[in-house]
Amino acid sequence: MKNRGITLYLHVHQPYRVREYSVFDASIDHNYFNDPDAFSDHNNEKIFRKVADKSYRPMNALLEKLLATHPDFKVSLSITGTFIDQALAWAPDVIDSFKRLVDTGRVEIVAETYYHSLAFFYSRSEFERQVESHRAKIREIFDVETSVFRNTELAYNDELAQWADTYGFKGILAEGWDPVLEWRSPNYVYRPEGTENISLLLKNYKLSDDLAFRFSNRGWEEWPLTVDKYNSWVESSIYDQPLINLFMDYETFGEHQWEDTGIFTFFEDFVARWLDNPKNTFYTVSEAIDTHKPVGTVSMPQTVTWADSERDLTAWLGNSMQHEAMRHLYALEGDILRSGDDELISDWRKLQTSDHAYYMCTKWFTDGDVHAYFSPYDSPYDAFLYYINAIRDVRWRLHETHRIGGLHG
Amino acid sequence: MLGWELPPHNSGGLGVACFHLSKALAMQGTSIDFVVPYAAEHSAIDFMTIHHATNVSPLHKFGMGAYDSKFLSSTIDDKETGELHTIRDIQRRYSKFVETLVQKNDFDAIHAHDWLTIEAGVRAKQLTHKPLIVHVHATEFDRAGGHAGNPLVHEIEYHGLIMADRIIAVSAITKQIIVEKYGIPADKVEVVHNAIDPQSFDVSYEYDDRTYRYLEGLKTEGYTIVSAVTRLTVQKGLVQLIRAFAKAVDKYDRFALLLAGDGEQRDELIRLAAEYGISDKVFFTGFVRGKQWRDAYSVSDVFVLSSISEPFGLTALEAAHHNTALIVTNQSGVGEVLNSIFRYDFWDVDRLADQLVGIATSPALKESLRKNVSHEYARISWNDIARQCASLYSNVKKPAGVMA
């Protein structure tokens, strides 16, 4: 009897990076996201095409192969709206390959905000609109319904779980963070504090991050990671428990860990190796929840994310520039929506993508460890500057075109 | 050690760097004889022996500072002897003095600063066979602000760099110039950044808001004060700074620009500000020292180092010490030791203007830049630099006791 499963969940996302948008562009050129320089690091099309070649195409081909080879192999994906829009524009074959995956019936799509935003923390109504528009997009492209929710950066707290419960989701994903779990294991299904029906799946961060962050790190004492070694870790972690939840960025495969690190062959061999044991299988997130009852209640009153050693929101909302940028952005909500200007509303929402705030993070920057985080900009200050200039232009459009709001400098 | 100036008889950063380096070396046990080309009191210096190569007054009074080779043709009038001197005369007398000095004294290494003292350094090496370390704070390419500069000075620099046993460059930018423009092998050149010694600032200093009272008045009306503390000379990229400032003012008018310093470009800059119609917003102070100098930093919100070619740029660290946000050109070496700053290419006036408007209109951006650079500016200390120099002396040859 197969009673031990890996829940593999991959997050697929690309933001619309803001080009070097200056104060001299504001009020004159309303194009924030299309860098005219084809070679620039802010050229979204260039980046998308590159990552499509390095990650989306080869990984989807591998997933397709694994699904064909192993009847028990399954995977769950969250695919942001901003990713889908970019793929439709620049690599429609990538969308087709995702469709083929979903059509196997063994690939589940996970719900989230269309714009990969932090809206939950700023505006509940805007947040719900983005969840709705994401569900609609998934229905339109893949012809499936979503029933399990994950919030941007896995940012989770009890309030979010209660919202998702009321909303009707049957499951929600979060980080399996030791200080919260204490003696409990992430390898079970739990019930979020204060909820009726919803189940909570917790990321096994040790085993997930072995692949996502450490796989190719030659300074890591376990390098090189072999299939034998990793399989033995997974086996001993799960032991007599039902689940191993491996949650990570999809781009782990081919982009964060390049092909020449051996990540693709490692993964292919590991799936086969895991399924060699007749007790082992894979679950989609819904199956994991349907198969296993919650064993207890977990409470996270404070927001927990899957980022950094702090597992909090400080990479996005940790400094005054980030707070100021988000405050200015969300202050426009009412005026923006009243304008009824679809293009303006879409630009405003693209500015909500959490990556913009992340690029303004200074917490590693001052330590001189400037390479510890990924950003297409020279510095967090540059990121802030271009972003604020774009917000100025949004205000200008509201004011000039719709006679709404003021310019505030 | 062969130098051209020491505080308070300096007209810029070379004297300051020589002072701090010598002091830190002396504290670590190196004995130093320091030669200057003029006669004047250095009552604050008791950690080394200062030798005066001539009896003329401090040269900066005659515009014969270390920063400009145009004065090659100018002359000064020696009050005591009634003789007229060119800079070449002074250099010849400096070399003669050093020749005598090195033959009478024992020492282990010769450390010469910039082209003015290089010839004397080479002579000392020839006479004593001691190792010569040439410390490059600026090349003629930097001083000429992107132009060719003086061929004679190039020649002297080239000869000195060839003869040197080791070369110290104050930044990677400067090293690149030494390697690319002078054809020196890269492994002969070591990058040793300058530092700032926060302790060297008078601790009793308190900002006096009456010094720049008008600017303080503007600040209470929401103005952002942009400043440059600099010689007004082509190397410093001030024409581009004023153009960028005019562009910024066009977007957001609550700006003032404080230009603290003097130089041959002053009149041109005043004219330029008038042409852009921003004369009321640009403040020329003339040469500042002491309290006026420090208050110029303190009154500022943003400090711009706009140089076309700046081997290091100590003023940026001084500004950071006085709690300003920093904008530094990519052509300035000091940018190599700082992260929490804005950078731009000296010609990119749009980018600088954008950064200025961004800072002026966002309190969060301004405060983040100010606060974060304040954790960075003092990371390198003169003690570290002195240790690097001392190890360089001993690796070139035998340890201890530097001359000349």
C-alpha cells in the first residue's frame, strides 16, 4: 500500500521589471515596463526568452517525460498572471507545454494573486480581485478550477488562513518553520488556527532548500548531492509519516541551478529512485489534503514567509523606502479603479508585484554582501528611484486624463 | 617620505592623505623623515621629522599646489632672496635637498607621493640603492580632466613609474590608468584605498546653523541643499553638475546648490548658472577652511562628487561623516569602497538630475542613503592602510625606518 508521498509544488513567476524610468519620462512617456534597450537587464522580453530556454522549456519537457514514464508522478504548480501574460506574448509554446502537463490530470494548478502582490497586507478588496482574476485566467487558459491557495512568497498568517477558509479553498500552503512548529513535524497535514474546513500543508524547508539553494554550492559540506544521499535523507525524514512537502521556485531547475550542475538528471533519477520503493508515491496538493486528515492545529499569528533566515517580510517591507513606495502605490487604489482606464489599472497592478519591493531591500547591501540577493538594478536606491518615478507618472495620468487626485510632487 | 604638502599648508586631499598615512605608520613603529618643499611651522606634527627643502612660503599660496600642472610656467617671488622661481626650480632644489639628506641619513625605503616628488625619489634610489615606492594619488590624466595634459609631466610620471620598485594606486581606477596609459605591468601596482579618520575631526565641533543662515532658511521652507566641496577646476566635472542641477530645478524647484571652494573655473561657472537662470539657487563660497568648511558639509542634504576623473575623492567620505547622502561619478575611486550611494557617469546629466529629484522628493530615500552610508564610510582605517604600506616596505626589501 502506497502511504508515503512527496508533494512537489513549484512556483512559476516572472515580474514586469521597471526600466530605468527617470523623472524626465514621468508625465511624458507612460511606458514603464518595456525597455527599448534589447540588451538591458531590465528588458523583460530578453529575460523571459533567456529563462524560457534555460528553464521553462527543458523542465517542462522533463516533467512531461516523468509523467509519461511514472504513473505515480504528480506535481502542483502556481503560475502567476504576470508570467502567463509574458509567456503568451513572447513564448506561447511554453504555455502550450504547461497545458499538456495539466491535461494529463496529474498536474494541479494552485491559486494565488494574479500579480504576485502583497495586496493582502494593504487592501483586502484589491487582494480578492487579484485572486479572482487569477482563477479566471487559469480557467481560461487551462480549463481547470483551483482549490488550494498560496500567497505571495508563501507569506502566511492565521488571518490569511481564515480568509481562505471562508473563501472556500480546501487547502493552503505555508513554510514549515521550526520556531512555529516546535516539536511538530512538517510532514503531516494540519488545520490552521480558527478555521473550519481548510487544511494546511507545510514546506519541508530542509529538503526543499537542499535542492533550491544548496544543490550546486561547492562550499556545502554535502556537495556533490547524489541521488543516493538525497533519497536516504527523504526516506529518513518521512519515516512513518505521510508527507514530504517539497516547495520551491520552478526556476530552481535550469535558472537558479544551471543545467551543467546536473540538476535535471539528478531530479529525473531521484523521481525514479523514490518510486522504486513500493510504499512511495507523489501527491498533488489536493490529493495530499484529501488523503490525510489534519493531525492538529497550527497557529501563526505573525506573518511567516519562505524567505531568508528570518522567514519574515523584511526583504519586501523592511525599510522606509519599501514602506513609502507601497504606501504611495496603494493610496491610489480608489482613484485608479474609479478611472475605469484598463491600461492604467493594469500598469498600477503590475507595480504591485512584490519583486519591485524586493529590489529595494537594503538589509544585505550595507554589509557589503551585495551579491547575496538578486536584482537587475545597480542598487536598491536605483530600484526605488525608477519605481517612484513610475508612480509619479501614474498620478499624472490620473490627474491629466481623468481629473482625479493631485500630483504631490 | 617625499611629499609636497601637509596640513595646514595644503590646498587639498594629498596633504591630508600624507598626514594620516604618516601618522598611522609612525604609531605602528615606523620612523619617518618627511620632506616638504616649503618652510612653515607644522606645530601639530610631532610623530615624524619634517624637513624643509627650501625657504619659500607654502606653495599653495601661489597656486603651486599639487593639483595643477598649469603652474609649470608660472613663477613665484621669493621674498627673502628676491629670486624668481618656477615650479621646476623648486623641484630642482627639492631634489638637491633630498640628495644630501639621503646620503647623510640611514633608512630602508623611499616613499614618494605623486609626480612632484618622483624625480627626487628616483635620484635617492640611484644614490642609495634603496627601494622606491611611488604612491599615485593622481596622474596627469586625472588633473587634465580628460584632456592630454602636460607632456613634460607625463614624461616625469612615466620615468618614475618605470623606476619604482612598487607602485601604490589609491583606487582600481587609478591602477587601470597606470597600467593602460603608462604601460606598467599590473602586478607591480597595488591598490590601497584612502581612508578617513573620524577621530581626526575636532570632537568639540558643533554645527553652527548661522554660518550658512540663508541656506538654513531655505531648508525650513522645504529646500534640499546639494553641495560640492571642491576646487573649481575642469577635473571636477562642475559644468556637468550645474547643467544637471538646472535640469533638476526644472522638475522640482526647491533646490539650492552650494559650491564650496575656489579655482580657475569659478567665473565660468557663475556665468553658466546665470545662463540657465538659476543664479539665485547657486551659492559660491570661495575657499573654505575650518568651521566654514565643516559647516558646508553639515548644511548639506546631498553631496555630489562630480569628477570627470577622480583617483579617490576623500571629500565624499568627509561628507558621509557629516551625515549627507552621496552621489558619486563612476569615474571616482571612492565609489569602490561604498555601496549605499547613487552613481552616475559624469556626462550623464539626466541621470544625476533624476537622482537629485528623487532624493529631494522622497524623505525615505534621503534618510536611507544617509543612514546606510554612515555605516560604510569608516570601514577602512588609516591603520589598515599603514599596515599594508609597512608590509610593502618589508617585502620590497628589509623592514623598518622609512626615508627619505
